[in-house]
Amino acid sequence: MLTTEISQPVSIGDRVTFDTDEGYQAGTVNDLRRDVGNGELHAWVELDHQWPGMYRAVPLATLQSVPTRTNKQSTEVNNENVS
């Protein structure tokens, strides 16, 4: 598991978003690879709403993890179901 500049861990299988010239994109991290030229670490993201198997190399510094439910929200939902 690796961290970005915003101190969020990124690992294979994570759902992420990132900003591009084409607007915000979303997808799933499929692999982490180093750039051959400068050695910068990139996440290979399989984009949503694209052909299967199409990836985009995104520098880790630009990734944003998709927010997930917090434990507090999960507890509130579970308490509502019990009532």
C-alpha cells in the first residue's frame, strides 16, 4: 500500500478519482508501475465508461480516493435497521 501527497493510502483494487484536461475521471487501480523515463510511480487506472482493458497511467500525487462510508455512518445505518 502506498500513500499519495494527501496521505491517503492507494492500493490495487481501490476506487479513485483524478482531475484531467477532460474533467474528473473515475476508475479502479489495476496496477502500480514506475515510469521508465523518470522513475515516478503511476497507478494504472481502468476508467469507468470506457472499453474494458483500457488504462490510464496517473501519477500518484494526482489521485484522490473515492470517499467511503465511515464507521459512524455504518453504525447509524445498523441502528436504524434494528429499530
